[in-house]
Amino acid sequence: MFRLFFLLIIFTQAVQANSLDNPVAHPAVPLLDEGGQHVLNSKKPYSPKTSCGTSGCHDYDSITHSYHFETGRDEASDDFGAMRQLPQLVSPGYYGGYNCMGGSNPDILAKKQNANNADFADHGSAGLVMRCIGCHSGGGWMEKDRNNRRYDSVEPSTVNAFDGDYYNRGTDSNNQTVDSSVVSQWDWQKSGVVEADCFLCHYRFADLKNAQLPADTEAYDHFRDVRSDELAEKGLFRYVSSAILEVMTSQSADGAEQSLLNFERDDNGLKLDGNGNPIINWNAAAFDENGKATISMLRYPNNDNCMMCHRTSNSRRGFYGFGEKTAMETDAEGIYQEDYQDDVHYGKTWTEANGEIREIKNCNACHSESYYRPSFSNVDLDNPHQILKGNSDMDVRNDLDYHPAPKSCVYCHQEAQNPSIPSGHSSLLEAHKELWKASGDMSGYSSNSLNRITQTHFDIVSCEACHITNKKSRGQNIQIMYRYRRSEDGKLKIIPYNPRQRYYWKDNNTGYMLNQTERNSVFSLETDDQGNKYGSLNNPTTNAVLGTVGARMSHGSWRFDDPETYDGFMALKSAYDAVLAEKGIANPNAVMVWTESNYYVMSHNTRLAVDSLQCENCHERKQNGSFSALISPNSILGANSFKQLTKLPDRRLVDEGIVILDKPSMKLQADGTVTQNMDDILYESKVNPSMSILNAARASVIAGNMRRYAFADGIVAAELGSYSNEMGNHLLTPELYIFKPESGDNALRTMAILMELNSVNEPVFATTQIQAILGDNNTIDNATQSGNGGLVSAVFNLQASYANGQALTQLPAGGQMLIKLPFDYDNAERDKINLLASTDGKQWSILDSTNIVFVQPQTDAEAGYVLFWSDKFAYFTVANKAVAAPVVVASASDNSGGSGGGGGSVLYLPILLLLWWGFRYLQQK
């Protein structure tokens, strides 16, 4: 009886807790336009910022600064790509980074500064709004420029010519579509901006309706078509957020549901007024006597809201969301009917450490920081909307990885206060060990080795690698690949993933990369005698026809295929050489580079334990029946497990350097096929466990915001070793700001900046971006030749910038920060070293030794570092006074831009790979 009563309590708590997922009537609010006028009076579109962000309830600017809105805007700079050997990129995200669409010929965002039409890439910011509106809710980059100014607040006459935020390709000065050869200033005052559409996340799509729609029209499809095709793509940006209101309802005073508005239409679509703007009819009956609307809203987005944008995961990850289709279903006999969309977690309950229980039925169960707050808690009006993320295949805001972390396998099944271990064992290790013993998988091994064997698997193989299987892209099998990735505990673990394999064309002498406009300029769309479309390949200078290629319609535009012959590739190369020559590049040498832009992580669709990978998937049995400890070459992780990247018409294209294979694991076969095998991928990813083409795991430049910590936690995060207990003598506030990279070159991951969190620093550094860059060879040479000793540290260029991009060099109000620089020196006496500083990386001076707080020598037990005070962001390094010749931690590359260097370890990579490939070659021989 007690058990039944207890279960009833638990069940009731779970049901009540998940009532958080149901819509609730939001307090009645007026809907206002951009000018603060009520829409019933102005007849204009509603403004989310004015309606939701000026009433004192929600911090609109803070919310729309989260990475889901920004997608790279707040990390953008014209030299972003050059510092990462990808000069065409301006940010790590879809705004200015490797665009998610376009295959191997994606759209490229124009830089902020461009000399002329030819320098301007495929889109300005306005063009990207029209291109990407389907998956972006507005706000962030759709509202503000790269200097953090609202686009339509900038006086057009003050804009520099060809500014990538204020000019656009393919539109005229009246925002009308013209030929792609035209680059004109965009009229932001006319178009307005796309403010963040709160309802895309906080309105339940199942409740969308409008009696005026034809019976065969889905309300969801209707508003998306209006939003994209009839508003955004026609440059009517300020109207975009009102599109969903046409299929939403408000509760009137008598309890009836009322449509909020409709757009006037004629046979040609939306009806426009004399100024070319849509005519909106607002429904007065949807508002009460005070002009306020009562709208039912979601506290947390549900699955459909998330998947509106993340539906691309269907093909990339074989992930279809966490809605009802994820539920596991059984037949009449209770036998599970396998479905590739299923996840074993759907419908289970989770109890958090605070006792709150949630049924796992949507993304919030793992990705929302506040989802497990007590049900009686007040609404968090200023929630920062930073959706929890781990070490993903997108390098946007890497400083937020695992801070805090989303729910993970390890947390829920091992580290939580009440871990979920369905077998009832005392630990996950015991559960796996006993299962493997019972299955005979441990036979042949000694009893005292079983814990070690099991723990080794936990240390090297992620849970997902074994428990995620049978992935499909809209019904078609996805070949799951495996690679190393740095996990939350800092260890490298094997994960399942799907590579995004793509190519680009560049000039092999200068590194200049051709954008989509330049690549498409050598083709013209033609029609043959049978009415079929094809691409004519032309020399852009002489207009001579060089050959033909196939053409196909994809996502609303024509795409041109690759040539099918060796001669066809050579003709394409000659056309691109001509394009490069027209840009003024001497002796151009166009090459195709095959690479991988992203390694799409697979974290969902966990299967039943019986459907997980088994020992024989990786290991062979020995003669005595026991499993070999070695990975079998015939296993899913072995050399005989491979994926085909592409098939070239002739291997001469690689042999002659026309096609470059960017990854060491890419192998050319005799017939022109390019493959990768799992053995090589695992080796390569253990050396470089980056998750995208940006190579963040070994990058020489890392950016992020200061992170707020309680004092003790901040000291731990800074990794100060034995000196941690002394920090209370130097930093006196209960909270600290800490900048501590967790990706990048090892030198970057071992440096830190510590700062008191006080009334002076908080308003400045809450939004200030910090950037740590390892000096290039020129900078290192300048420091070593300054006559101040041999370097025993990498050269660090520490920068800070306000949200508007303006550099912050001096700390405010006489403030100081503590900087931890790693160095390789075994002498702890401060009179043996010089702390060097420079404002430009050229002229170096010695800082007064009184700034040095502590010197930790390099020992077997602790890494060496020097801790010192500074009131400036500048270049810093450490030198050994006694050494005249340099003892340098060399850079990884020589980038004249001042930022491409490494901290030492990267230089060994080519040597290691060369030795390894040589060894493999001898083995094969």
C-alpha cells in the first residue's frame, strides 16, 4: 500500500511538472509597432522588441544576443578566416562562416570592408536575410550590424562604399532584384530589420489556425510561406514577424478565440499600398477594452518549434526531433517495432537533484538550464536564452561548451546524485561488467582485470558510440563513422558522426578562395534540342566555350555539375585561372580542395541495450574463444572499414595537383576513387580532435567572453595548482571574471585571465569579447631580437573589444587583472626571467618585476607558469635572462596577419604524420 501511495505521488509530481510544457495565457499585453504606437491605430506590423522588450518585463537585447540569434555575428571580423587559413570566412557561424546550404558551392557573406564590386562576395547582410530566413527567427545578425548598431538606425550617407552590412549583391538601390553582377546600397530604412520573432519558439504550432484559409492549406505551411516567399524574399523585413500572427489567435473577453490579423490579398498575392508595403487588417475583436491581447504561449519551446529550424538534422544526423514519433511502439505481443526515429529515453522520467521530476518528451529535458526549476518558481523574465551545448560540430561560442553542460549519458547514468541504472547495479561500471560476463564476453580474462577492461572502454569509447545505431536520412541508411572528440571531462573519446564532405576552389599561390558568384560566372544555363538544361563552360575573358556540364534545379536555383572527364576538369581550371587573373592575381593556379567542413555529431536516437554494438563489432575472437584486446582491421573501427568521399574521372587530377586532398586520411585509389578508412580517421582525430574545418582543437586564436564564477570555483577553473590557496590575498571579491580557453593550442588552453567582479568591471566585461592569439613567426622574431633573453614561453596577443567592435586596451578606472602565462622553465626565481610586453608586437619592453605575483617552475608534477598583474591588453611573453639565443616555442605557421602561430605542439604534427605514413607504407610493402 505504501509503495502504491509513493508511486502515485511520483506520478502526480511528474504530471504536474510536465504541465510546464503546456501553453498558458500570457498576461494581456498591447501589440505595438516600431514607434511604440498601438497597431490598431497605426495599422503597421507589430514590433517584438517594442511589444515585449520595452515594458520592463524582458531584456530583449540580452535575449537576442544569445548564440542562437547571433550565429557568429558577435564573433565576426574581416580577418577571422585569414587567421584560420580560410580567408573567405568572417565568422564561425552560419552568419559569415561555412554556410550550411549550397553543398560544395555555398553562399559567402561579404566582408565589412571591400574595395570594389569585384571584392564583394555573394551577399551582404540583407541578402543573407533573404537567403536564410527559413531557419532563423530574427534578432541578432538580422537586426544589428557587425558594429552592434541596428541597421535601420544608421544614416545611409555615413556608410562606406561596399560595406558588407549596408550593400548587397543582386539588388538595386530600391531593394529590387537585379542581375548578380550589380552591387548596390541596401535601403534598410525602407525594408526595416527582422526583429526576433518570440512566437516561433513560444507558440504551440499545433494551435495554429485561421478560418479564412482554404481547407487544404496547413496553417504552419501558410505562415512559413508568407514569412519567407512573400515578405523576406521581397525585402519587407519589418513585416516578417507579423506573418505568424495571421494564423494565431487571441482570447477575447467572452472567451472566444479571435484571429489577430490578416494580410489583404489579390490574385497576385499580398496587396501592397502606395508605398509598396503590405496592407494589414488588425482584428479589434482580438483585443480587450484596454487594447491588450491575451495570447496562450509556451514557457519552453516544444519539439515542433525546435525542429522548424533543426529539421536539417534529418539528413545530417538521422535525427528527427524528440516528439511523439520518437516513442517506441510495440505490437499486440509486446514486441518492440523498430523505427529509426525512436529513442529509448522518450517518455521516461528524470528526477533532478532538487527533487523535480520531468517526463522526457522534448528537447528541454536535456538542453534547458531552467527546465528543472521548481514549478512554483517565478518566471525567469530575463533568461539569457543560451541553449545548453557541448563540444558540437559548430564552433559558435566555443567558450559556452559545457558551461553549463546539457544533460549527458555520463551525467544521468553515472554522475548524478541519483543516477539512473536500470539494471539496479551500484554503478554503470558494475552493470556493464556483469552484462559482459553473463554474455561470455569476458571469458579468457583474469577476474582482477575485469574492472580495468571495463573502465578502459569507458575512458576511450563514448556511450553514444555503442548505443546509437541504425541511423537513416529520410529512410536511407547513413554510414556511421567514428572519430575522437574532447568530452566534458577533457578526455578524448570515440564518438559516432557523419562527415560533411565538401570541396572549394582556391588560388594555390595566394590562398584566395573563389566565392559562389565567381564560380558561377564561368557557366551559362543553356537548353539542348530536347529541351534539357545544361551548363556551358565559358572563358570569362574571351567568352570562348570550353565545354559543357550537367545542370539541375536544387532548392529553387540552378546548380552546375562537375565535369565528367579529365579534359573537362582542366577546362574548368583554366576558366577559374582566368577569373583569378581578372582579379589581378599574378600567375594564378586554381585548384579544387576536397575537405570536410563539419563532423556532424550523433547524440540522439539511443537504442535499446540489446541493439547496441557488441564486442564482435570491434574485436576478433582468439583461438581460446576470448576476444582480442586489439581492434580488428575488419571491424567498424578498422582499416577495412571505409567511406567513399568522391570518384574523380582521372587520378591524374590529384597526381598533377589540380585536386588537393585536405585530410591525411583521404586516400586516392587507382580508379580515381577517394576513400577514408576508420583506422586512419581515428589516428588523425586523436592528433586533431576538432569538430569542424576551423580546427578549433588546435587553433592559434581563441575568442570568448569572460565567465562569471564564485571565487573558489574561479580559482579552480584557472588551474593555478599549489598557489590556489594564496589567491585570496590578491583578489578580494566574492565573485570573479575568468577567461580560460578550453579549446585551441595547448598554450592557449593553459593560459588564463582573472579579474575581480565589481561594480566597475561588471558592466564592461559582461559583454566584452576577449581574444587570445598566439604570435606568428614575425612577432616571435621581434621578441627574441629585442635583446631581453631567450623566450621560454609562446608569445600571446591578448585583445579585448566592446560589443561594437571598438578595441578596449586599458582596464577601466585604474583596474588590474591577473594574467597566467604558461612557460617552459624550471627556475622559479623571478630575477632569472624577464616579463616582456609590447603594444604592437614589434617594439618590446621589460615589465617591472614587481608586477610578478608568482612563478611556478616547470616540473614533472606541475606545468610552469608566471602570474602577473597588468592593466592593459597587449602582447606578452616570458624570457630567460641568462640565454642570449632564443629558446622559442615556435609558431605553427607564419601568418603575416599576426595571428596564425601555434604554441609548439602543432609543429610536430607534420613530422608525426610523416613518420606514421612512412611506417604504414613500409607495413603495406
